[in-house]
Amino acid sequence: RQMCIRDRGEADRAAGRTQAALAHFERVPAGNARATAEIDAAAARVTLGDWAGAAAALEDFRRRYPQHPLAAEVPARLAAAYLELK
């Protein structure tokens, strides 16, 4: 079920339906796919120009998943979000 929801988000993102993709990524339940879905949600927020939301999502990801392989990407993404907020 988790991948099914995330797959729908990926399909919406690929079709240019970023807001719909974000909604799917944000409803992926806890489990293996949740961390990746949170990064996908942050990326969708960037696409939508929601820099504050992206920064909050990335900060949350960094706090919840400090050892996740995608955590290495977070500092650069956060820096970009904060630069856009200025």
C-alpha cells in the first residue's frame, strides 16, 4: 500500500500535477517509503515555490532521519530554500 500511494505521487509529478503529487507524498504512512516520500514532498514544495514549507519539511526530515542516505542532500537543499526566503 505504501508504494502504491507513492507511485501515484510519482505519476502525478511526471504529469505536471505537482499539487496532487504533494498530496500523495504527504499521506504515505510510516514505514520504509515514508522517508523518501518526505523528500519528494519537499521537492514538490520547491516546485510550487513554497520555500518556507520546503524548508520546514527538510528540517523535519533531518531531525527524523539523520542516518538516512538522502540526509546528505538536505543541507544543500535547505541552503537553497533559505536563500529563496530572503
